[in-house]
Amino acid sequence: MEISTASIKELREQCGAGIMECRAALVKSEGCTEKALEILKVQGFIKAAKKSGRATDQGLVEAYIHAGGRIGAMVELNCETDFVARTDEFKCLAHNIAMQIAAMNPSYISEDDIPADIPQDERAKLEDSAVCLLSQPYIKDTTLTIKDIIVENIAKMGENIKVNRIARFDLSD
């Protein structure tokens, strides 16, 4: 099947994957952009899983102050190299996560961070609620979670990315 460069370019703009990955996904999906996006999403999760064990000792700290200066948030977002940490895409990801923290006030980064001494019934309630950053719906696209956004960026940047620490400040507390 012949795949046009225009359709490859369109798919690449939607997902940020490489040209050859986009072409292969379009060939596999017989030219259907929606199916190609789904294929690339699955490949992104596979890539992220392979990179999950790699050390993330570079990164940056991003702060977000909400309009009016009454709410602020900080995130330490880590990656593998300082080269990626300096890219606009990585800085944008860190900014968006800091904004998420300011808006949604998570108590923990993931379910693994919930203390073990919490009773099992309360722990289950915490895991089901939006107290964990990675499982929260992304404020800019509620069909995705923060974990989905990070996985997409891992696939796009080719490096492991982890949220290491978060903090939120609210003058009304």
C-alpha cells in the first residue's frame, strides 16, 4: 500500500513519533490514521516499559504560581540526560505537571507512595480516588492520565522520565 508523505506528516504532528514509525503504523493500519495512532500508543507503552529501569539522575525543578499568587506548585522531573532536560518539550512537560499539581492537589505521586500503615479499606479508597498524581486525569485532556502523558513523552524523547518529588502551597490552608 502506498502511503503519502502528507498522511505521514499529519500523523507525526498528532503524536510526535518518528517518520519511519509513523509510516510503519500507517502501513499496518492500511492508511487509517485512528488505527495508526492506537498502534503508536501501544508501541509507546512498550518503549516506556523497556526504559523504566534506566537511571534518571538529570532533570529539572519546575515551579508554577497560579494567577493571583495564592496557589503554587513545584515538581522535580527527572530524565536520563541533561540534553533532554534542556529541551523545550521536557520543560513543557514539567510545567504542565506543575500546573496539574496546583489544580488537582495530589497527596502522592503514585499508589506505591501511599504509606503501608494505612488500613487496607482506607488504602483502597485512596487508590480509587485522585490523590495519586500519576493516576489523575490530565487537566488539558481528561481522556488521558498523567502517566499516559509521561509515557507519550518517554516514547517521543527516547528516555526514561520520572516524577521524583512534588509540593503544593496554598495560602487558604
